[in-house]
Amino acid sequence: MNSRFLPFMRVISLLAVFSLACGVNAEESSLSKISQDDWPNWRGPQQTGIVNPEQDPPITWSESENILWATDIPGRGHGSIIVLDGAIYLATAENEPQAQSVLCLDQKTGQIKWKTVIHENGLPKKSNKKSSDASTTLATDGERLFVNFMSHGAVYTTALTFDGKILWQQKITDYIVHQGYGASPVIYQDLVIVSADNKGGGALAGLDQKTGEIRWRRERPKMPNYPSPVIFHVDGRDQLFLTGCERVSSFDPATGKTLWEVEGATTECVTSTVTDGERIFSSGGYPQNHVAAIRADGSGKIEWENTTRVYVPSMLIRDGHLYAVADAGVAICWDSATGKQRWKQRLGGTFSASPVMIQDRIYASNEEGKTFVYRANPEKMELIAENSLGDEVFATPTICGGRIYPRVAHRLDGKRQERIYCIGK
């Protein structure tokens, strides 16, 4: 057996830990068997932003405290890093020369092991000033790497080996740039599933992991929209969820067949949804601000909603409570069943990165490089620590193996320099 996989019972135990947190049935989960010390895709092993609770990363850090290594990386990207079997992978884009690439770093030392250029001379001429041309997070099935890029007016998915060799590349759809592109791929059985909503009419597609062949494809509305698809086992079946385009949609991830679809989202969403096992939570910010709880059984019932602007940072679920950081820097806790607000408190700054949870601690980084650590406690807001690192943060930090891997930018002599840190005890 490949060393990057755990024995079967250890994997089931790990999936059970995550499933208790997010309402997923571990015995029926079909996610890849990835080590508890890995972070294989956007928002982690269960796509929930929840870290294996056996780990205990630092609560405090600075440029001189709890930094194990730091590595400057070329270009700019707002995608998170993934970690697998001692290696770190991330996407980046450089204006000079115009290139979109995948980088591999050694997890222990931070040394750059290889760089593979995926696209050249195809960067869009316009996008939102807060976006980047490498805003997606890679995914891995344990045997290959998968990355999405928007280049030359279209979205492409590319598969690579772990030494950076391109295996295949598949065009998903033409893409009209509105704010940018940032949807990350997700793994399901022998498929890699990708989305690319846009004003020209996008697509949701399931690709064969080995060949890139499109096994199923769904055309999408002609609307700009930005979430990454997620897969949860709820209501007795695996469901692929995508919010936005004025609806909340559930698909069979194996075939792309629509399971159910209801109104319950605004036009443009960015966040990846979460579930408490009974409800799916949609949030968006254009043209209306909203947070809504929709039954995941296909009944179409919206159990509660409000007008809070949780547009970019994805939310977290723990013990029947929904935790969010609004874009404007306000931390909020709601009862997930009723929508009753338990507490609300300003953190400060503007947020684009999504919060990450380990044990009962939430780590939330604002755009100015300050990370707030506070309790996931429905009774009260309890701030534990505030840490500053760098001058700019848009990427969600990755936490695995007891270490934190933030992607930050420094302003040095008027120039922007991105850097990956390894924070550990």
C-alpha cells in the first residue's frame, strides 16, 4: 500500500471525527482515504474547514515566535495550499512573464522542489482588484494533482504527477470575466468535479481522474457566481452542492443528475456551503446580502434567513451552531436550527480568507495580516489571541500536522512579495 494512505480502520476513525463535526455519515462517505496529517483540497479532508482535533497548533506567533521556516514564492495567488505526504502544493500567477503555475515545496524545509508552468500569456485584462489569477486551491486523489485556471478566455482543469509532469488538460467552458475566477476542484470516487459559473453561461462537470474525459456535464445559468462545489452525505445520500445563480442546487456527484433545486440564494455567492446534517447554508453578497438555512432533503423549505453580508469567507459548523465572519470583520454565532443569534462581536479589518477550526478554537485572518483566535462557544465570544504576520492576507490558512501554513504578502520597498510560512511549536 502506498505510504501516503492510512490503514483502513485508522481512516474510518479519522472520518468519524470529522463527520461528527459536520453531520456527514462516515461509514457511507466516499471521500479519498487521506492521512490525518494531510490537507488534500479546499477546506480540508471533509471540505468543512475543520481540522483533526488530535492536533494542537500554536495559538500565538509572530515574525520571531513559532516560525519553523518561511519561503518567498513568485507571483500572486489567493488559493490555499494543500499538503500530501510531506509536500506542499499551490497555484500562482506571474504578470512578468505572464504565466500560471503550480509549485511544490518540501513540507519540512520549505524549499521549492519544482515549478510547472500550466498556461502562458493568457491572463485576463480585467478583474476585481481583490482577485488573483491563481485563486483556486488544488485537489488530490492521492495519486494525482488537479488544478483549475482561467486562461485565454476559458477555464481549464489540468492533472499533474507529484513530480510536476502534466498528465492531461481539459477545457471546461468559455469564461467571461466579471470579478475573476476561483472555484476549486473536488474529488469524488474516480471523478474530479469542477465548476465555472459566469455571465456567458458556465458549466459543472465530472471528469475522469485518469484521462480527463468529461463523464458528465451540466450547463449553468448565464450569471456570475464563484463558489467551489462541495460534497456531503446528508439525507441518506451523497449530494454535490452549489449555491448562487439565485438558487441552491443539489446534484448526484456520480452522474450530475439534479437531485433538487430551490430558490434560496442570491445571484453571486463566493462561500462554499456547510451542513449540520439536516440543513445547507447559503450566503452571498450581490445583489442582496443573505444567509439562509435550507432543508437538505429536497423539500425546498427555507427554515430561516437574514440579511448579514457573509459574502467571501465560508462558514463553520460545530455542535448545532453556525459560526461566521462577515466581510466587514464581525464574528457571529447563530443557532443552526433556528437562526437565533447567540452573539456578535467586531474583530476589526476586512475579511476575505475563511476561518478554520480546530478543537474549539477558530482561526480567522483579516486582509491586513492579523489572525484572531477565539473559542467556538455559543454562550459568549471569547478571544484567545491576536497575531500579526505580513501586510496582506487573502488566502485561507491551512492547518495540518499540528502546524499552520499561511500564505501572506509583504510590502518590501514598494514591491509585493508573497511568502509561505510554517508556524509550529
